[in-house]
Amino acid sequence: MPIDPRFSTRDPSLASDQLRDLIASQPKGRSLHQAFYSDPSIYALDVERIFMRRWLCVGHESRIPNSGDFFVHEIAGESLIIVRGADREVRALVNVCRHRGSEVCYEKEGNAKVLVCPYHAWAYELDGSLRAARQMNERLDKSEYGLTQIHLRILEGLIFVCFAADPPKLDDVERTLRASLGRYGWADAKVAHRGIYSVDANWKLAMENYFECYHCGPAHPEFARHHATDKYLAPEAKALREKVHARAKEMGIEIPYIANWPWSAAPGEEMVDAFHDAAYPGSVTGSEDGQRVAPLMGDFTDYDGGFAYVDAGPASTFLAYPDYGVMYLFIPRDIQATDMEIVWLVAKDAKQGVDYELDRLIWMWDVTSIADKKIIDHNQKGVNSRYYRPGPYSPMEEMPRAMTEWYLETIAAGSND
Ligand code: FES
Ligand SMILES: [Fe+2]
């Protein structure tokens, strides 16, 4: 089914001169003005100019291995049915009935032969086309009333969707993911566990937190014990990284390092970056004791003493260890409500209870995300105060600084003036 060109974005209500003034008064190198984290009309701009225009990861393909398998992914006020068709193609269908607009799927996941709207029982094929409309069959041109489909691409097992009629190109993303997550075997991985960590904060505060490790020492002693990211600007961390890169090279695995970083993309392309970092000596993966938690994945025949951070699109981040993977999806719900969906991946053949124990596997990113929730929630509370003023980013916060600069350019570029 073709992409419906009528699916266009709404025009946000914030007047462009107000937005221009706000952006012009934003001090450089500092956290954003309060309005960017708290004004509903700015949130509406974020949705239209970022989340409706860019590629977003919604999950791993292994979640829907069989024809008819589906899951519902809600993001930025929209609901999508991600479904594997009878032809085994995966599609992203907008979860809005073409009769009178009810959600078609109430369930969060399952398997279906047909998608039947519970309201008046219009029935859709797995490719979204309308199969039957009760008691209206003669009068209705069914070809006009298929579920709206949006763009979807699967790269290294990761399902990306884009609401835009004309999405950014994915050539750089595809190349970088293949050279990074591809070596960790993500295309053949399976989901071991999913968890939702909801924060009472604007999506940008959640992402800024993810993109800096200035807070790792004080907030994440468990993480900082094993990952040299907590001091990544220090000469000793750089020396460790060089060792890891050399070790990986010996193993025939070279992970790209800081490609297109920070927060930039070639014209017309979606953004992507990759960063091959080091564990501290004695640690080989992100676990409580730094020791292995699952069978090696992909091309890894041994541990290289490191791991890779990969980011693709504005709100999807990934972390690959040689023995497991973490997908970190940032899902805005409202101006100050964001879900962080975390998906743990292991090798396809790894068996729970035999090859890995779930509680050991998820320990590091569960503990870390619970701690992050607390600090992000308190960050938003403070930012909401009348005493909040934009504060200076430290050298360890160059990525959030770059992110906020990208953010301001992106929403300004979408204004109507
Ligand atoms: S709204 Fe779906 S069948 Fe009526
Ligand atoms: Fe954190």
C-alpha cells in the first residue's frame, strides 16, 4: 500500500516571532531556557518538527518472528501497529480505523490473521488493506479505506519508522550500523527482556542525561566501576580505548569511532554516530561483577575489553557489549512525561536459565536506569522552579551541549518565516 501523502503534520501554534526571540535569547553553552522543557506549545513543535519527521527505532525484529505477529508502539500521541504480514514483510500501520477513527488494536501485542476494529468490526488484512466493512460492502470502494501506512526500514534487526512523507535518507545509518552493531550480531539477536522506565520529565532532559557521563561518578557507582566512560576525557581512559581498539583490530573487528559525532548528519541523511569505548581492566562486560553474562554474539570470538555506543536518529540509542545488547528508546508521552524503553538482546540461540540468567543479564542497566529516573525527575522539578536559569555545560557534557544546539537549529529551521 502506498504511503498516504495526505498524512501531513499539524501547524504548531507558537508564533514564529516568539520562537525566534526565545532562540535568540538562549545563552550559548548552557542548558535550555525553561520554556523548552515546560511549554506545551514548544512540545507541540518538538513533536511536529522532530518526532514526525525523523527516523525512530520502535523495537527489534525478533519480537515479531511469525506472520501475523504484531505489537503496538505509541509515540508522541500516535499509535502504530507494527505487524508482520502474510508475505512476511514488516509494516507500520497507523492504529486508526478508517471508519470512524477508533483504535483498531487495543492489545499491546499478539498474533492475528486479520485486524478487526472492535467498534463496528471493519476488518483489515495484515498489509492494512480493508477486507470487509459490515453492511457497507456494496457502497464502499474498499481500496480507498486501507489503514494508513508509514515508512519502515529494518537495519541490523532494528525496526525504524518515519511518519514523514519524504523521510531523511538512511544510507549513513545503514553503513554505520552494519559496521558497528552488525559486528555484534544484532541482526540475528533476540529480545531477552523489555522494561519501561517512565520519567516525569521532558524528553530532552532524559536524553541529555543519557548523553553525558559527568553524572556517572556521583549517580552510577555500579556503572562507573566498569565503564571508562565516566572519565572518558582523561588520558588514562584514552589509553584504555586505544588498547581496546588494538585488541579488536587483532580480532579482525574494527568498530567505527565517533562517526558523524556529535549530533550532525550529512544533508538529507538521518544522523548516526558510533563510539567504541573501554571497560576498566578486569571487566569485560556491563554486569554487576564485570564478568560475562551471556554467550558471545556476532563476530566476537573473545572479549575485547570494550563495548560500543551507537545512536541513530534523534531518540534511539544502542549499547553493544560482546555478549549482550541494550536498545534505549526515548518515547515522549507529553511535555513532562517520557518513557525510556529498554530492550535487552542476546544471541538468538542463547537459552535463558542455561546460557544466561535474566537477573544477571539485566542488572547493570536496570540499576542504572532506576538511578537515572530519580535524577531526571528531580532535574525536571528544579527546572520548573521560577529560580531556574540555564547553567553551563561542563567539558564532560559536550554531547548534550551539541544536542541542544542541534535541537534549536532544527526547530528554528522548521518555522514558517
Ligand atoms: S470505528 Fe472502526 S469499525 Fe467503526
Ligand atoms: Fe545516567
